[in-house]
Amino acid sequence: MAKLLAVVGVDKSKRVHCRAEGCMRTVYKRIHVVREDDGRIVVMGSTCFGEQYSERKLGDPIYATGDSRPLTDEERRLLDENTEGLIALYEDEAEAARAKLLAERAAAEAAEAADRARRNYTYQPKSPVQSSGIPLGQGRTVKCHFCGHPMETELMRAPARGYRCPACIANRVTTPLAVRNRMTNRHRR
């Protein structure tokens, strides 16, 4: 079955000849490039195309989509002298666009997976070493101001917001234990 490969256009001053059987008109606006059943490529104007094929039968163009793709001077030369070369150029462009789309999809999926992993993060201590590199057991033991559990620290003074253990940091606990206790006691009265 014949396939509509492209619908292209050239400048009116650079018209090309319609290659449909028995036609030698010049065309420039809607030039149809069709691959026949026998494999040869025919370039024809919209009138000859309409007479030989109906657009419903061939569907949309495979490569140059839209109303009519304007050709550069080099592409126009290829259309006139080496239509197979022009179609090969379109195939290369389509392959590059598919590869770019696949790369963009892969990058988007990787970003989504990283975002999903970041949202589902729970604290897992990797080794018995504080973030400063000092092994556990060489600091002093204090109570976490946010959950009340004992923790080790190398800090000499309490931070302005109080000590916060790695589990409270990972779970994004922002209200200190004393404040939560006061709020609970107010509601009991």
C-alpha cells in the first residue's frame, strides 16, 4: 500500500515539477511525497495527489507533518535531484527526535524516582559515627529536646532550639517535647 511520507513546500520562485504520470505542472505549496507500492518515490502536487489518492486512505504524513513543511535550499535540491536522500534525512531527524524523547523520559523517570525516594526517606544510621566523624561513645550523653531519648553529642552547649536526635531530624519533628507536654496539660484542665 502506498504511504504518504511528507507534505512540503518551497518558495514560489523555486517550484518543482509534479512527477505524476502525464503531468508536468510546477508545484510549490503542498508538495506530496509518496512511496508507491513498488517502492519508488513520487513527488506530486495536491491536485494530482487528490486524483490518485484520498487523504483518508493514506493518512497523515510520516515525516514532515503539519500543513506543509517549508524546505531549505539544500532540501529543495535533494527533493529535485535525490528524493531518497531527502527521505533519509527525514528518517535521521525522526530517529534523533525519538532518541531525544526517550532520553527526556528516562531523565524524568529518574527524577521522579529520586523525588519519591526522598519523600519516603526514613532515618537509618549507617555506622556508629556522629556526623562530625567522632566515634560514638566519645561525646557526652544528653536528652533529645524533641523526643526525650538519650543521644550522644560533641557539642559543649545546648543549641538555641535544643538538642535534636537524628531520628527527629529525619522525621522532621519541629515541636520540642516540653511544648507538647504544656499543650497536653492545658487541654486536660
